[in-house]
Amino acid sequence: MISDADRVATATLLRVCEPGSLGLSRHVRKVGVAQALADIQAGAQIPDVEAEGLRHRLATASGERDLLTAAAVGARLLCPGDDEWPTALGDLRHRDLDCFGLWVRGRLRLAEATERSVAVVGTRAATDYGVHVAHDLGVGLAERGWSVVSGLAFGIDAAAHRGALAAEGTTVAVLACGVDVPYPPGNRSLYERIADEGLVLSEHPPGAAPQRHRFLVRNRVIAALALGTVVVEMAPRSGAKSTAVHAAYLNRYVMAVPGPVTSAMSVGCHQFMRERPDVVLVTKADEVIEMCGHLGELAEQPTGQVRARDLLGPVVGRVFEGVPVQRPAEVSGIATAAAVSARAAAAALAALESQGLVERVGEGLWVMTALGRKDRRAHRAVQQQQELDWW
Amino acid sequence: MISDADRVATATLLRVCEPGSLGLSRHVRKVGVAQALADIQAGAQIPDVEAEGLRHRLATASGERDLLTAAAVGARLLCPGDDEWPTALGDLRHRDLDCFGLWVRGRLRLAEATERSVAVVGTRAATDYGVHVAHDLGVGLAERGWSVVSGLAFGIDAAAHRGALAAEGTTVAVLACGVDVPYPPGNRSLYERIADEGLVLSEHPPGAAPQRHRFLVRNRVIAALALGTVVVEMAPRSGAKSTAVHAAYLNRYVMAVPGPVTSAMSVGCHQFMRERPDVVLVTKADEVIEMCGHLGELAEQPTGQVRARDLLGPVVGRVFEGVPVQRPAEVSGIATAAAVSARAAAAALAALESQGLVERVGEGLWVMTALGRKDRRAHRAVQQQQELDWW
């Protein structure tokens, strides 16, 4: 539990410092926030910190005032030690880039909202292709219960946020300015929707302006919060690269989406994959989840022949595998076999019925159709064939 | 040196057998071509060979007649042991998929034409994007003195051949039918151009029809002839995969071109790169050559800022680095510094002069201009920055 005094001190520190300072990270970790502020006040020399500038800021800083200002716009300050503080952010200390606290707008609890999350980032100058892919990723991740973390920038970031919202999923925007500053202004309505339905975060105090260096420093928070980072489009010297590089340093999964080799906005992604063997090529949400997710969350293999089941999602596929071939079964039994809830099984069975793959026989009993049996045989044959062909 | 009798025997064997037979490969390697024919004649059981079918064919086969038929269309038969037989084909015996001989149309010598060669293959159902990329690769490889090996199929294969021809380079088509059979008929004019300017090859006797299984067996020859295989577009179950898989088994470089994740024709390439860590993502000819080529044939790094030198090839870039900043130097000295021929250096200097990067001072003396110095500094800064950023 963090004391009120410590929370006020953290608010003051966030007003005074620029986050991402190696020297300040080490010093605060050693002496604590309150003592660090006292040291700044006393003019102590802290390595890598421009002490005079901080002291100057401290003279007018007030953590109490910032907490009141934030509360007025529905924002709160989270500190390490709070229940909803994500343990993942602790990894930043291995790089001496500690996050001292986060201003938060939104009703969700941060730790839960980011427990299964993926950062989707990329260039502001996105192509239609990039926007389409980022939106699709946002939709696909949200549909499978994953949150989308990004930076609210134009282009890829905004498309990913929008995709998650379109699928009624969770999305988290990490800003390089105050949580009460809708930047860029063109994304104001998106900002407000995220504050309402997801979470808006920032290390910077209320009212803080976006500054160039703050974007790069902010990127480490995006990388740390998510289990993995996907770069959708980037020019060779894009800022999205810094998020991905932070993710790699933090031992997070790093992924990139390919695109036309004729597109300047895919050059950065291709180069990234060529240079770093740890960067995994991904083409859709399933593959991202297969990477970042828990055992059993596997992407469907694309095959040459499109069969009815290929059009169904992974849960429906599992339910399909749980439907008996001959002896009809109840929904509850099928749900158990597929390891899904009875409600999910019922919905999946309805979808499978509309494809002609299963049929209802009597009250609440289901069995596979001839078409379903054929489809299942074809699916297994393809899987075996693929193993033979490829290895 | 191979005897006339052995050449006739090889022609007969190619008429009788289907290439790509493990048992026949082992048997021929053990007893030689002539004895293998005698064994077939005598009805000997050869493992993995349908002896009766071969014996039946042997009754009407005539190597002499095939050699005459081939000569009438300007084709010759190459056998292992011939000067122009590529040693690379010998690698096929490690997989018991020996190539016993090759019918050849064209004036070039096969070993030389394939010494620095890359196979560019892919789907027949290519998209405009795939055709564009394959053609560009063909052009780029040819411009840098590399040959393009492919299978004369519609789509990617034809585009790669055409690109090489457009750049007045060497291209080699390996057919799954007789060298005198222009298949597919729609590519007849391309076939004729390749026979005229490049080489058309086949293991099958004159007049042989293309048969389904022959395409897959043919693919091992494409893979073996080239130092590496690039797949440009393929559906998940494309035949191009077999060429790439053969290449991997033969310890050749295997490369794939990415594309839009929204394109069905790029799915196979993306899947291939995801499944096999040995498959390298490539986006242009320079990167292919960097992979397959000798030391020093490096692809230019894409950077955010396009500078004059970025538009120049690698040789010109090296010459540029060899031009002194202050004291003018002679062409010969610059050529030595850049490790290129004096002729290449002179051509490169003319190109650099037209970009304003170097200037002529007095008779045969060159020095860098102010613009050139600025460009060089920017280039080095970017290189250093990239190292810092990325690793």
C-alpha cells in the first residue's frame, strides 16, 4: 500500500522530472521518491540529471495541485505498489528506465486491462494498406479477448485503437503529454472514446505538452505494458522502431507485418525482419496471439483449399472437433469436449449448422453431417500432408 | 571425356526412365548407364523401379535417333563428365535424385551460364504485384551479371525470365517436357527468345509431353542449378514450394518475397518464412545477391533520407569512397582504393560527376566536391546511428 504522502511526492516528481533518466531511476530506486525530491531541493548532484533545471521546476511544483487537477478530469495517479499497477512495468528497472508513476483516465483497472495485451504501432504516414491491417489486428485481438496498447498517433496507432473499439474490446493509449491533453487534436474524438471505454495513460503531469523527445521515452512504457509489440508499417527511420527495440530489450515478443516490397512504408518492417532474427513475421491476429498467448492459442494454418471450417474462428473449430460423428451429444457434452463454455458451444453449433457441418437431432442433441465428416477428413489429411511436405 | 557410346546410352536412358527415381539413381551410380540399360533389358529387379514398364519402353527407344532429332532443332545432350556440365548438379546424388543428362538448346555453355545464378519461381496465378516484383528481380539480377533460372511457367516464372531478357542478361528455362516442346503454348515466343539468347534445358527426350509429376521432378534441377531460390508469390499449396524445399535440402539459399498480407498469393511466402527460420526475407535483387554472392556484394541499407549516393549501385559507392577528399588522385589510384578495375572506376567517376559528388581537376585527376563531402558525412552518420539504434 502506498501512503498519501508518497502519492503526492510521486505526483511532484512526475511534474519535476523527465522520465526515462538513467541516473534518476537509479537514485529514486536507492533512496525513494520523497528523499529524491529532498536531494533535488538541496541541490545534490545526481548522475545524468541536470539538477539545476529540476530544482528550478521543483520550486513551483505541487503534487497536491496536480492530483486535484487530475481528479477534476476524472484522472488518478497510479504508483508502484498500487493493486492495479502492472508488475510488467517493473521490467523497466532492468534498463534503468523506471516508470515512477502513471496518470490514468478510464474506468478499467490497469493491471487487468493490460494482462493480455499487445502493442500495435507504426508510422503516422500509414498507407491505406497499413491502416486496414492495423484495424484488422485491433479487431482480431479484441475479439479474442486481448487488449491493444498504442500511442494515439495518426496512422497505424489510431487504426489499431479503432479496431479494438469496433470489436468492443479494450484499448490503452499511452500519451507523450498530459492525460488531459488530446494530442494530436485530430484524434480528439478517438481520445475521448478511449478515455471512456478503455484507458488513457501518461507519465507526464496534467497539462503537459507533447515534446519531441517525450515520444521516444513514452515508447518504452508501451513496450513494457504489452506482452509483445507488432510493427505494422514503418519507414526505415520511423519512431515505431524505438518501441520495438524497447520491446526486444525487455524480452517481449517483437513482431512485424510484411507488405508490398514496392511500398516505402513497409521498407522498415522488411529491414527489421532481415536484420533481427528475433523479429517474427506475422500476418494476422491469430498469429500474434499464438506468439504472445498461452499454450493452445494456436493460429490456424492456411491451406490451399478453402473449406467451410476455414472460415470459422478457432473456438468454433474446437467445438466442431468436439461434435461426435455418429452418436448425437448434448451441448454440455460437446462444450466439455471442446473445453469451452456451454454458451460458446451453443453459439458455435448454430454457426456450424448454418454451414451444414452439424445438425440438430431431437431436443438439444447434435451430430455431425456427412459434409462435416468429409470436411474433417480433408482437414486432417491436409495437416498430415503439410507435415510430410515441409519437414 | 564422355564417349559417344556413353552419350547414346544416356540418351536412351533419358528416353526410357522417368528422372527422380531413387532406385535408378543408386543403380546407375553403381553400374553405369550402359550396364543399367542392359539390366533393364534383362528384366533385372531394380528397387523402386517398375522394371517391366522401362523394359517395354526400351524396346522402341533409340538414343541415336533422339540425338539426331535433337540436333535437327539445334539441341545437344550434356552428360556428367562434359566440360560444361555444372558440378552443382552433382549435389543431387546426395538425395539419390541424380540427373543423368540434360538436353540443351542455346548457344551458351551451361556451367558458365549457371555459375552465378538464382532461381526465381512462384505461382502461375500471379498477381500484378508478383509479376512486377519477379520482373524487377530478373532485371536487377541480370544487371549485376547474375543469371535467372526458372521453369517457363505462366506468372512468376515467365516474368522473371522476361526481366532477365529485358536487361540483356542470361536466363535458363528448365522444362518438364522435351526441349523442343514450347510449353505452355502461350509462352512460345518467350521460349524461343530464351532458346536464342539463353538456354532451354530438359531431362526429357525430344517430343516428350509435359506431365503433372514431371513438374515436381523438374523442380529439383532448377533448385540444384542455382545458388539460391527465391519464391516471389505462392499460394499455400503451390508447386513453387517444392523447388524451395529442394533448394533447402541441397543446402542452397532459400529466400521469399513478402507481399500484402491481404493477398492470397503471398500467403504461401509468409507461411514459409514463419515456419522455416532458414528462409530469408528478400525485397530486391541486391539483397538476393548479398545472400548468394561473394564477399563484398552487399545490399545497400535503406535509410529514411534519400541521398544522391543511395541512387548509385554498390560499385559506384565503393569508387566514391575511394575518391580523396583533398588531394586529387588519378583514376588508377582510385580504382586500387576501391578494388575495382580502372574501366569500372572511370565509368563510376563519370556517374558521380553527373551527380555533382566528384569533379575533374586537370588531366585525369579527380577529387571530391563539397557536396560529395557532405554526402559522405551524412552516410557515415546514418550508419553509426543505425548501429546505435538497432543493437
